[in-house]
Amino acid sequence: MSVLINQYIATDDGTPYVDQLADKLVSKDLSLLQFIQQLGPTITNDNPTIRVKAVELLGAVLESMQQRSLPQGVLSKQDVVVLLEFLLMKFDDKQCLEAVLIALEKLCKLPQFIPALCSSKVLTAIQSKYNPRSHLAKVRYRAFIVLQTLLDNYTNFYSGSHQNTVLFTKAFLAIAEGEKDPRNLLVSFSLNASINEHLQFDFVNDVDRSLVNDLFDVSFCYFPISFTPPPNDPYKITADQLKTQLRTTLASQPLFASEAFSSLLEKLTSTNPVIRNDVLQTVFTCVETYPTSAMNDSWLQIWNSLKFELLHRHDHLENVFKANETSLLPPDYQTVVDPTDPNKSLFYALDIIGVTFNKIEDEQRKQFFDLILEDLDPLMSKMNDKTRPAILILVHLALTNSEFTNEIALFIGKHWGKFFGSEDGGEQEVLDATRQGTFIDLIGFVLMIQSVSALERMKPYLLVYLQRLLSSTSQVRLKVIQRLLQMVSIPGLVNPTETKLIFDTVNANLTPSLVGSLVDVSQQNPSLIIEFVIPELLQRLETAGNLDEQIKVLGMLNKLCSCYQILEVLSIRYASMINRLDGKSTQLIQLIIESLIEGFIRIQKENQFLVQWSWHEKLVPDLLKASNDYMVIERISDLVGLYVNFTDKSKHAEVLKLSLRRFESFYKDASPMMSVFLKILANLDKSVEYSIDTASVLEVIAKSDDVYLRYVYCQMLALASNKFGSTITPELDQTLPYIWDLKGKLLRLDANAVNDFQKFFSKDQCTPQTLAILFEDIPIFMRSIQSIKPRDLISNVSSMNVRPLAKQRMFEIALPELLGKNDEDSLAKLASVMDRVSPELVKPHSADLVPAVITTLAQSNSSLIASGISILQILLENIELVSPHFSSIIPRLTELAVSSPVAAIRLSSLETLIAIFKNTDAQAKAMNYKDSTLDIVAQGLDDDKRKVRKACADLRQVLYEL
């Protein structure tokens, strides 16, 4: 056994020897007494390193035994007591104390550790024999862990006896006082919270009261925490961790309440917004956590402090709080609003008042409410800077507790009667323009209450007052209409006649600045927008005298299109309008279609809906009559494709049958309307069987001179080979059909097509133009709405037959074939491919591309140069591959920046130079070109393009700062 002990001491990894010793103890080949006797010479050795290793071995063996199921008789309760006393004797050995505390922690976890026999010995030793201030942080940490282990494992023992509670708490206080290490503070705060959670204290008892006060002091003394993590901190402790745990600790003991609120609220005198927000977040945590009994005694203190905070410490509240339909507080403001934002304390203050108000008992709540009205009463009689925060407090209470809503509305109405006249017949007080604007804002906050019973008494006076202000300035008029729309949005508040009068007012003053308020109404009650606003705007659209006015009206309609119901109405009305236009206003028709597409996509992203069959049966035919203009037809095809994609999968066979009746004749009689059929087929679910008439498609491609028609029918070939199965495969000498057919097959990674593609680069048909076709992303092979994945579609449609890695495979085949050839034709082919692949595909091949980029930049062809610069910008992410070639790259870019006839190349050259010189990993080599670059790009300061001039100035600034 002594051999195992010596081997452990002599090695860095002694796990095997620990396990062997534990095995001997568990199998009773070795008694605990024998083990201790054998350890004796090493534990008492004059060499502190050997002593530490010996105690570490004892702790490791105890841990190994604790993890096993020990047979009876292996370790007795008395053995544990003996071991405990032995370890406690070692408290005087300063060099060994860390190892002793670790071993003590392991011992405390053993089932044979009986707290009634052992606990007081440990706690007494910690108080009397352990001085934390004379030890390193890592040793002090172990003392906290011993106490945490005791409380975690023997909670009932300490909570079941007042004597044990007192002894444990005193031991904790002894080690916690004066602690400064961040890791130890985290454990200290956590242990403090555990004590408060599990152990009971009687505040009437002097001893307990003293302990509670000490528990508070030993945590609150660190508030507010100002902590910057040291570099290379192995524990990665953050200031937020410490702040959060301290808040939890302060909120863990209801008996802290009086002292906590007093001490915290006192710190609101700080002018530092971070500290003030920290204070209020901690108060909020305490208010949320403390029981009603604690809050019954604290609400007055909180109200007096936060009332002052809201009424006297903040200006410009009009820029902070906005009237909306549900809450004065921004959603998730605690996490979203930056802790350095001074306005965050306003949100906390309101929130704390509301939570406190609802936390206390009914009788206390009534007293609190009466006091609030009493304190705010003098502030309501004048329209000044204190009136706004007073209203905010009242509205927030009404929004968080409906029990007092009516009383709050009556209280406000009593004071506001003199501003807009009321039934008491009192003289009306006239407000100046500034106070009038403030008053309209405050009306908006009161309308947030949205309670008919609370607001109906005030309603008639509000309507009269607001209508009277419509003759004021445009800014006031806008606010007035916003308030009227708020009233309309409250269900049951205004009657149909009043609603019509309000919307007559809205329509008479309808401008883009008002649309935001109408959108709020549309989201709550779309039928009002459909009935009153949409007809007015559509009438304006038809009678608009010029395109600018039409664009303005369409913009308003587009913003109002916030839900399915409005979209459906607009779609029907637009289709009818398009029919009346009879193709005479192509620009307007195109704008209408684009507006429908934008609205459809936006609504589907927010809340998906299924397209009804009536849209295909009635709406699509009207759209097809819109225009013969190719751009309009293309946009109509995009819209109809969306309709198909969001039609339930079960109806797709019927969609195809209906579409064939409309479009099948276009196989023989070529028509641009085939584009619509193309998008329908592309968006059909893959389960729908269909065979594209490729023979007729090939005939159209061969005979037609119309570029757009050929493009549409070529896409039909690609779709046929990709999704439906071609009936005819074009030969290589039919270049255009062959390429499109190959494209469709490559996208599903057809093995034969991949093989043909590998051979394609040696053929005459391999040109920059044909490679562009193969690598170009086109809508029929893309998701209709990129952000919605097929598995998330409400329609359950799976329309695409494109393999995820298809383009990557194509690129990896093409790149080796195109690299290494420096002739202009090969470079043009490479540029054609590179312009159509994502940076993610390019980056793994950076090393191979650098020589090609240098060669491309040296060309005179502008298209090649532009492509080379684009690739170079991607390669800069691997600057170590580019920097060895700065002698070629930087002078050439500098030359292009001032001499290229193409402005886009001049600009991109400058942007690339800026990126190079700003890259810290490249600056050492790039510095060699600083002076020459400065001299040459100075010529660009007189460039005829503003963006180029600015980029020149930016580059020179970067160079001067090097």
C-alpha cells in the first residue's frame, strides 16, 4: 500500500492509484485505520509539497468511495468522526489547508457523515481556527464550498433547529465578511440566498435580528457592483453574473425588506444611469419576490421615492412614452433597453409602482390608491410639466388593475372638464398651442385604458373638443385624428354614426403621415379600414393625375394591407381596376401587381394563410387580362406562383387542371403568358403528375426570334428535366435547349448530367454565356418566400426538386477546369461563374484563386476586372493568402481607382484598398505602398462621381491614420 501512496505522490495523474486504494478499502483488504497509519509519515513530512499531496490523496480516496455503494462495515460513523477530527487538526497547516478543505468537502458527502455528530465540529472550527483573510482566494473558495455542501446535503438538520441555524449562519458570516474575489463572491451570494431560503429567523429575537442584519450587510456592502473581468480570467465571470446573483440574494429574505428598500432607494441620488438602472432593477426583483406581508410595510417608502423619480427627475417624457393599445412599457424593456439608457429608470419606476400596487392586501391597496390621488391632485389642475408623469402613473395603474379603472377615469375627467367643457357648466380654460399639443398627447394615454365603462362619460366632450381642434395647425390636426382613431379602436365606445363622422374626418385629412395610426386600427379591426378607408384611397388612385401621386397612394394602401382580409379586398378591387384600365397604364398596372406581391409576402411572413379556391377561379383570370407588357406579365406570373405555393396541397391537381384549360394552347401558339403557366408548374407540389410537351417547347425555341419568349420556353425545358421528366433530350448541337435541359438535371444532381457537365468544358458550346445560364439562380428553382422553409409551409407543399449541394458540386467541377489557363476566354468563363456563386462556396478555394485574380486584374476588359475585384474582396478574409502579392495588387488597384473609365470599378477599387489598409494583419506589408497610394488617389478627389470622391477621401483618411 505504501508503494501506491508513494506512486501517487510522485506522479501528476494519480487516478489509477486512487482507484486501487479505494478498491482495497471497499473490499476490506485494507482498513481505514491502516490507510491513515500508512499516510502518517507523508502527512507529517517536513516537505509541504509531500504533505499537500498526501492530504489530496486522502480527499481523492474519500471521493472515490463516496461514488460507490459501500458494503456494510467498510466505513463507520465513528470512522468519519475520527477522520473529521484528524482533518480539523490540520487547519493549522497553512500550506495544506486547501487540500484539507477539499477532503473535508468529500467527507461531508459520505452517507456515514452524521450532522448531529459532526456538523458543530466543522462549523466551530471554521469560526475559531480558520482566518479567511490570511489565505489566498482559491483556499477561501474551498471554505465556501464546504458550507454549501453541508447546507445542500443536510438542509433539514439546519432548518429544524434554531441552534443549528444560528451556528451555521455565524460560520457563513465569519468567512463571507471582507471577501473580494469575484468567484468567491458568486458562491457567497448564492450561499447567502440559500440560507435565507431554507433557514428560519424570528425578527423579534435579538440574536436572529442581528444575524439577518449581518446577512444583509455582508451582501449589500457590494452594491452597486463595479467589476471589470481581468484578462485571461479562467472562470469567465462577468459583471452581469455578479449583479444578478446579488439581486437574487437581496430578494431572497423578506426580513431584508425595510433595510433593502431604504438603502437601495437612497442610491437613486446618483446621476449615473447605469447605477440608477441597477438600483431600480434590484428594487423590482425584490418587489416581485417578497411576499405580500413584506410589501404591506414597504409600499409607502417605495411610492414616496418613485413618485419623486417620475415627477421631478426627468424631462422630455414626450419622447419616451408613446400612446399604444396595451402598455406604456416597451416589450421586454428589462433586457432590450440598454442599461446605459437614462430612460430605462422611468420604465422601471412605473413598473415597480404597478407591481407593488397589485402585490399588497386589499385594504393597503385602497390606502395606496387614495394616497396616489391625493398626491397627484394638485398636479392635474394645471397643464404643466408635472401633468404628463401624473397621467402616466394613473394610466399605468388602470392598465395593470381594472378594479380602479373607473375611479381613475372619473378623477381625470373631473380635472379635465375645464379644458374641454363638461356638464358642470364651469368656465372653459383655453390652452395655448404648446399646452394644447401636450393635452392631446395625454388624451392618447387615457384612451389606452380602452374601457367603455370608464370612458363613456368623457366621450362626448372628447369628440366635441377634438373636432374643434381640426382647424388648428397640421401637426395638431394629425394628433387629433390619431386620438379619434384611438377612440374608434375601442370596441363599443363610439356608435356607427360617430364612427362614420370620424372616418369622414380621416379621409378628408388622409396623408402618408397618418397611415401608421390607420395600420394600428387595421390590425385590431380591419373591417373599419375596409369599409371607410380603402374605398377612398382606391378612388384617389384611379383619379390621380400623375405617376408620383399614384405611387404615393399605392404606398399608403400597401402599408394598410396588414392582414388577409384587407389583402383579399384589395386583390379583388385591384383586379377590377386593372380591367377598367384595359392595359392603357402599364406603369400603374405593374405598380399594383408589385404592391400585391409585397403585401402577400409580408402577411405570409407574419401569419400564414391558405389561398382560397376562388382566387384561382375568379381573381387570376382578371389578372391575366392586365397587359401584354412583358414586365407586367412576369410580375403577374410571380404573384400567381405565390398563390399556388400557398394553396393547400390537396387542391394542386385541380389547380393544374384549371391551368391547362387556360394555358395549354400556348404550347402551339407561343405566348408570353406561358410565363404564368411556368410559375404555376414550378410551384405545384411534386406529387402532381404532369408531362411538359417538350417537343412543342423545342419548336417554339427554334422558331421564335423574341428573346423573352425564348427565355420563358427555355425555362420550361429546365423545369421539365428537373421536375416532370423530359420526353425529349436535346442534342449538344442544339446549344440553348441542351444547356437549359442540362441545368434542370444538374440541379437534381442527375448522375448522367454530372458526367456530361465534366466533359462540357472541352466543347465549343462552353462559353461565358452558357456557363452563366448554368450557374444563374432563377426563381423557378428557388423558394417563393426565402425566409419560409418548405417544411414550415401552411399548405404542406413541397414543390422543389433541387438538391441542397447541387451548385457546390457544379462549382467544384468547374473550378479546376477553368483555373490555370490565362487566356482571356478562360478568364471570361471563370468570371462568369464567379459572379454567380456565393462567397461561402468561394472561400474554401481561396488559395487556388489568388493567381487567377492577379491575372484578371491585369486585363483591359472591364467585365473581367470587375469580376476580379469582386473575387478579391472575398479573398481578403484570408489576408495571409493575398498579402504576398501586394506588389501586384495594390499598385494595380490604385491605378484602376483613378484611370478606369467605369465608375463602378473606380469605386470598388477604392473600397478594396480601404479594406486592405484597414486590415491589421496586412498593415505591415501594406505600409510599403502608403505614400505612392496617397499620391495617386489624390487625383480621384476631383472625380465626377460623388461616391468615388468620398471613397478617395476615406482611403486617404485611413492612410493618414496608419
